[in-house]
Amino acid sequence: MIVMLRMLMEELATGASAEEMASALFEKIKKSRLNAYNILSEDSALERAREFDRSPWTGLMAGVPIAIKNSISTRGIETNCSSRILSGYIPPYDATVIERLKEEGAIIVGKTNMDEFAMGTSTETSRFGPTRNPWDTDRVPGGSSGGSAAAVAAGEAPCALGSDTGGSIRCPASFCGIVGLKPTYGLVSRYGLVSYANSLEQIGPLTLSVEDAALVMEVIAGHDSRDSTSVKSDVAYLSGLDDGVEGLVCGVPKEYFGEGVDPSVEKAVWDAISKLEELGASVKEVSLPSTKYALAAYYIIAMSEASSNLARFDGLRYGLRFGADQDWHTTFSDIRAAGFGPEVKRRILLGTYALSAGYYGRYYLKALKVRTLIKQDFERALAAGGADVLVTPTMPFPAFKIGERIEDPLSLYMADVFTVPINLAGVPAISVPCGFADGLPIGLQIIGRHFDEKTVFAAAKAYEDATSYHGAVPREVV
Amino acid sequence: MAEKDVIIGLEVHVQLNKLNSKLFCGCSTGYHDAPPNTHTCPVCLGLPGTLPVVNRRAVEYAIRVALALSCEIQGETLFYRKNYYYPDLPKAFQITQYDFPLGLGGAILIRGEDGEEKKIRITRVHMEEDPGRLVHAGTIDRAKYSMVDYNRCGMALLEVVTEPDLRSPKEARSFLDKLRNILEYLDVFDGNLEGAMRIDSNISLAGGERAEVKNISSHKGVEKALAYEITRQRSARRRGVAQVQETRHYDELRGITVTIRTKEEAHDYRYFPEPDLVPMRIADWVPKVKAELPELPDSKRGRFVADYGIADDHAKSLTSEIRVANFYEDVAKRSSPRLAAVWIADVLKGELNYRDATIDSFSPDHMVEILSMLERGEITEKGAVEVIRTLLDTGGDPAGVVEAKGLAKAEDDAVKVAVRAAVEECAQAVADYRSGNEKAINFIVGMVMKKTRGRADPGEANRLVKEALDET
């Protein structure tokens, strides 16, 4: 039985035991074959739950268990980005989002599996092995927040946090048939999120319903003085949820359909567009002409930033350390050689190359220019008098088989074609379930204007209320 | 000595150590007497997930310095990442202004080798974070292991880069002294703290490649290292060995420089804009910072000459350190400004220098008291010097020292008695004087001084002896 957050909190408020609820959850996780979690914080979670039962506190998420992606720092709980190089690293501080969750009474269940350092689209690059998709355990859950998505889809957590650098929340939400939001860049503090590509990524919620996503956003969003890129914004998302789509203009970018898109996905998305029309929205075709350059620009920027971000992992202060130390260069080289997986190494090398003297202008600077063009595409399409939101497929195809693409990085990179432009532009986008292809969930992506999560939520909620996909329960639920 | 073919340019790293917190985090800057790694936090340790936030006060201080060095303040500034691996750099990159320095194109006036004022051009002034500190077990080239102290890591640094306008080690030192003076005037810097200023010197002989001597923390050390380099490069040239572009380390103990790396091994720092920080429009800050800018050495010097009627040389000496200038003004307001200038610039500074002491070790109240005793004729100049020395060496107060050492000027009566006795005893000198040898009077005055054990004022004694001789 899958429970939405509001129902869960009502139960807690009317006397259900938080401890029993948490124990049941841990039981379920331990029996699971999905490999959604890397680390369980069972003792501290049960302790918190007992405290709650003794003297219940209030708060937007009072007593609610939540799963956290393994790249978000949690004080006292190992945070290793599913990488060997950070094994044993226990942060001495909480990420801002964790502080806010705790302030609102949430209980942390554990850290979820992910592609190593969020570099992947399938959660297969994790040093802990792949997470399985609860709809078909031979398939990937998507990535990089695959553990968070699988946990929520399978009822191993009522909600989760992920991070989205190029689709890492929306892709697994789409593959696992749940809701995932990539907020506007600057809306949620990144303080405490282990950086992959700073200028692109945001922390966001993975939930079973749009309302749940809005609730989690009310808790985690808002300005943080510890993140210079964070912005002051109104975060009262729950209040406008039922505004509907009457009079809303839905733009359909023509570049997001056609070649490379699985026909069943294309059909499901067109059905969703018709549904929105039925609900009172109007639909118009728009064009995002720079889309074809997005993948190249995205990977250059992300890898460049990553090559710098990941340089600090040298084993000197925390994380992997082995054998007797030799001289400085040998020691840290050996640690990095053993500590990073092949995909991470690939991206560090490519990023280092792109930033090198003589190549910087040809790659990094050019990518930044493309980024500006892509941002302009979205601003034009979403300008006043144009569309209010854009509607596209989240992923070009449903979940693929474990092992099917991992040996072919380029084909994996291609899978991000509809998600990365959103990160380059910094706009918000949600993925909501919009159908099935051979039993595998399909995701609908709704993109909004900068800091206009409210309209995105309202459109997604209206669609969700008018369909039943989000209530479907996968096979692999213990 | 200035040699025409010597070309020196400096890169000076100045710690803005009067700030309360570091450049990108809230850690205290007061680590100088603290145990290692006690002034750190997740941000300055670069723990995964942490983000920098610019200390606005640090930027204001930096603008203050750039303005004082007559730089043009840029409209917008941006931080970059300079990527390299080193154990003292916990993020493996240093956040630094790179393409967007805060200030461009300034200058400092120094007194050149020829004694004339000389303009040393400042190329740029930019901000960056200080790395941690490595403590080697032994010397840098032989240490078995090293330890890292991150207390310093993340301190706000200002890098001041000169054009290659310096022509001798002495000029380099004058530049550094003047820069330090300006920084202390601006109240952004305390040069007495360990590691407050670190200097990289680029030196070449005309037509040759340059050597960069890195990371020297004393002005004297820079002067010595540069002198060594000139000798080394000259002798290499004589032997026909070409200087290659290289980085060298100054070994203070051995007084020599040793090569660390050559150009072929130079780093590619892969600079790119720091994505965790946003551009700052600093142009808008300038008016406020300008309004708060304190008086600088050169204008203070002019004002001292105009307001107190003192000699320019004295004014220059008094303004060469903000603490001395403040000491002087304090004393000048309570006594004769000209007398104060002479006694502070010529006497007190010399005595301090001899003892390697600072002006803080002398009380302005004591100076006022000494000057007033002098003016009232209660002590002689020689006595005043003795009082100053005694106060510096053993402490106490001026009146007490005068009392204890019997430095009070002899009463007139006693001098007169001595004069009469001297005139009687020195019959030969008296005769000589009367027969036209005026110099003979000196012998008699000397006798008076001897009889009064030096407490008589020599001028006064001279006058009295003359009177006595003319009377009889």
C-alpha cells in the first residue's frame, strides 16, 4: 500500500506510532532486492521516531520519513556519493536542505544509491552496484538519483531528495513512474550538496504526487546566505496547487518530438497534451532552435566543472586511504586511481582537457555561448504572450535493461537530450507519470518560467487529478 | 647600488589580517597564537558540498588599498578558480580574481637609488584566498614528511603586482617599506603578524631570462635574495651559462636561492569562472570607500610641513610609519611642534631603531614632559637624551629619572661659583684670552663643565665666563 504524505501525516496526527511506521519501513527496505539504499540510519531514525511518539512535534513534515540522495551532506551519516573515494566520509555538518527538513520534523531514513558522483543516467556507475527498477527488476531505475526514485516508487520511503544536474531527478522519476521536480536554479540552496556541476544542479523532491512535491519544496526552498547563487523567492506552493489549467497556454516544442523518440512515449505525451487541452488549456507549437547543441554544451560545461570539483578528493583529509604513504604525488594519484570508477575518470579527463590552455576557448567558452542561446530559446518561448509552460517527453524512451547501454557512454549521454536543456536554461521542470509502454512508466515533462514553480505545479496537479497513472503500484513492492 | 641592467618586478601577497573573518567563511582571523587546525570550518577546509560566500568587508578593504595605490577600480569583478594539486590547498583550486582584477594601473612613489623620487608602476591589484601552511620536517628539499596547518587557509589576500620598474635590491626594499606603510595607514594590515606579507620577486639581467624567487616574508630577506641572484646571474653569464626561466626558493638560513622548477614544468592552471560565486558590481561601492579613505603618508607629510612648520625631511621621517605620525601629532599638540619634530625624528627614532623597538614602547606623555623640561631649561639636551635612553632601557618616568640620575641642570649660583673658581685657577688661559686669543675661553668653559659635572648648560657657561672676564 502506497501512502501519500498528507495521509501519512494525518495518521501520525491521529495517534499512529511513528516508531512502528519507521520500523515497518526498515523491515521492507531490508527485504528488498532493489538496492535503493547505500546506508541506513536506522538507529537515529528510530530514536527520532520514539521521541516523536513521546512528545509529538509540529512542522510541515512532522514525523515523516524521508530518503536522501547519497550526495547530500548529512551530519553524522556517511555521505559518499556512491563512490569508493569517499568511503567512510562522515560530514560534520548538515546541508541546508537537511537542516530545513529537520526543522520541519522530518526523519532521515538513509542515503540512497546513485550514479557515482551523479555521473550517469542509470545508477549503474555506483560502486554499490545498480539499483533495480521496481516495475521490472531487470531494468535500470534511471539516474542519477535512481535509488531515491526506486525507493519512493516501491514504498521504501514516502518521499526522497535527489539532485538534478542534467536530468538526474526527472529521468528516474520518469522511469519509476513517480513525480520529480528540478527547481529553478537558485531556488533551493546547494550548500551541502557535493558538487558535480555547480552551475547546473539543484536539489529537488521525488514523490508520489504533485502535492507531495509542493510540500517538500515549501520545506527546502528559499534563500540561504551560505549559497551565493540562491535567490529570495515566494515558496508558498501548496496554496496555488488547485488553480487548474483553464486559459493556460501549453507550448509544444517541435524539436522534442520525432526522430529518436520511442513511438509509445510520443503517443503518451500527445495524449497528455490532449488531456490538458480538455482541461481548458490551449496548445501551440513553439520552437527551441538551439536544442541540437544542448547535449554537447551540457557535457562540456558539466565535465569541466566536475574536473575541478572532484580534484579535492586526494585522501589526505577524508575518504579512501590505503597502504603506506609514499610521496605526495604518488600517494594521491594512487588513491584517485583506485577511488574513482571509469565513468568518473572519463569525465574528469574530458573536463580537464576542455579547460586546458589552448582548448578553453574552443570548448568551454563556446559551450557558455551555446548556453546563452539555449536560455534565450526558453525565454522567447515562455515570454509574455507566448506559452506559460512547455510540455515534452521527459525521456525519449522508457527504462532500458541493466547492462544494455553502460558500455556505450555516448548512447547514454544521448538519453539526456530532453532534460539537459532545462538545466542549461535554469528553468524549472517537473516529470509526472503519463502512461505505460509494455508495463514501463512514461514521464511527461512540464517546463516553466524562472521561479514560476507555482504554474508548473498547478498544471501538473490538474493533469494528475484527471488521470490515474500516479496511483499505479509497481510489481516489485515487498 | 643601481645597475642599469638589473630588472626587478615584485608580486606582493598582502594578508588583510585586520579583518575579523576569512575571505569566504566566518572563521576568525586571530589564529596567530593558536594551535594548528583550530581556526577552520567545513568551508575553508573545502569539505564536500561547502560553498564560498564573499566577505564584503574584505572587498571594501581591497578597494581601499587599490584606491590608495591610485589604481583604476574596475566596474565589475569576478572570481576564478586556479586549479592545481597541493596539500595546502584543500579544494585543489584557489579562488582568485584572474581576468577581472579589482584595480589596474596604479603607482607608488619611492626614493630611488639616485635620491630622487621615483614612480613604481602597479600593474594590478587582485584578491585571492590564502592556502594553508606546510610545515616541513626539516628543509623543503630534504624533509621526510610535512604537516599541514589550515588555520591560514581562506585568509583574504591581496596580490599587488608591479611593473619591472625596480633597478636594485635596495629599491625593492624601499618599495616594500612604502607599501607596508600605506597598508598600515589604511588600517587593513598589521605587518607585525607572521606571514602578513609574502613576496615573489622576478629578477633578470637585461637580455637574459628571469628567475622568480618565491615566497619570502621579510623585506630584508627580499633584498638579500635579490642581491644573491644578481651575483649568481652575473657569474653564470660570465661563465657563459644562460639563465633559463625558472622558479627559485630562497633559503634564509644559507642565504642562497635554489631552483625549484623550470618553465618546461610550468603549470596549466585551467582557470575558469568560479560557478559558486556571482559577479560583483564594485563600481557602486567606490564612493563610500573613497569617503572613508584615511589620509595617506604623502599628504600627511605635506600637511605636517604646512601645519606645524617643520622641515620636510622631518615630516617624511615622521610619516614613514602611521604609529610614529600619530605619536608625533599627539605630542606636537601639547608642546612646541618644531622641538617635538626634532626630538622624535632625530633622537627618539634613532634610539628605537638601535634597540629594534617600536614607537609603542615609548609614552607620548613622557615625551611631552621631557620637551617641557627642556624648554624650561630644567635639563640639558644631553640630559634629555639620557632620560630617553633610561626610559627605554629600564622604564620609570622622566621626573624620576632626572632625580635619580642627578640630571637636573645646575643652579645658576653653582655655575657662577664654578665660573669664578675656574677663572681664578686658569690664569694662563685668562691671560691668553685677554691678549686676543678668544679660543682660550673654551679651556675655561671646559673647566666649568668639569666642576659642575656636566650639569651646566655649555652655552650658559660660555656666556658667564665671558661676563666674568670682561668684568675684571
